[in-house]
Amino acid sequence: MTHAIFAEMTASVTELKKNPMGTVAAGEGHTVAILNRNEPAFYCVPAEEYEAMLDIIEDAELNAIADARQGEPTIPVSLDEL
């Protein structure tokens, strides 16, 4: 059975066990697909890339909220009233 691999770099679970930080460094700041018996088991994502992914997800959630509220009536308020 074939599997899509969403990373340019791959490593085996054995390689990861032998040298975890070397495996991460081999990705040069990008995701490394960790393979178990030539099938993707999980992805090793560097902290910066993970944080960027969370920012994108948060932005998408906020956009969905804004889109859902787009037709709602507005209430004008001045800063002095607050």
C-alpha cells in the first residue's frame, strides 16, 4: 500500500532513536517524516514550523468567526461612552 509523505526528508524510527537531534537537524528547519517499516508513523516538526502552523489555524478560526458574524447588526459606540 502506498502512502503520501508530506515532508521532503524522511528517517526511520531506528535512526530517530539513535540520534534524535541529528534527525531533526537533517531536516534543516523543516518537517521530517518518521517511517516505521517504510510507512509514515509520524512527523517530527521543528518548534518554529509548529508555531507557524498554529498561527495559520488560529487565523482560519478567527476568519470563520468573522464570516459568521458578518451579517449581524452593529451598535455604534464612541470611546467616551466606554
